[in-house]
Amino acid sequence: LGYTFAFSIAALIMMSSVMLTTSIIQNKTNEAAALEAQSIANQVADAIVDALSVKQLLPEAAYHKTVDISEDIVGLSYYVDITNTSVYVNTTDGQVSKSCMNYFLRWFMLLQFI
């Protein structure tokens, strides 16, 4: 009976440790994914601002820019959603969602310095 009780306590401690470790790893993964998602949103918004600026300053100019973004975010698949006001980067599992401020506002701020 004593061995069974000791084994049960050891098993509970082991399960708690595994669950705690899994939770810590998941939190760190989400933090890293959030940073990378914000970086991607900023890259895309900056490319839009660049294109708008070139078109404003040189209306007849042809403009082309390729934005290199990763295929996944810390092993999570994601998609980029661009609206008329913002750029959103979301993981398909819904755990991470980041956006870039209104890129038209960035463009307007850039025009103030030109």
C-alpha cells in the first residue's frame, strides 16, 4: 500500500512538471511568434508606404518591390490580411494576431518630411 501511495505521488509530481514545462514552452513560442508577426506586418506596411511615396513623388515611374517574408512563424502557419487602413498578420490557429498602424498615416507622416 505504501508503494502504491508513493508511486501515485511521484506520478502526480511528474505530470505537474510536464504540464508546467509545456505551458512555459508554449508561452515562449507565442511571444516569439508575436514579435515575428509584428515584424512581418511592419515590413509589408513599409513596402506599401514606399510604393505610395514613389507614386506620389514620381507619378510616371514604374515601381516594383519584393518583400521577403518567412514561410512560417516559429513553426506556425500564418496569413497576411491587408485592408485600406491596416496590415494584419495572424496565425491560422488564432493564437497570434498582430497589426501595423494605419500605413496611410505612416505615408502622411513621411510626406510631412519631404
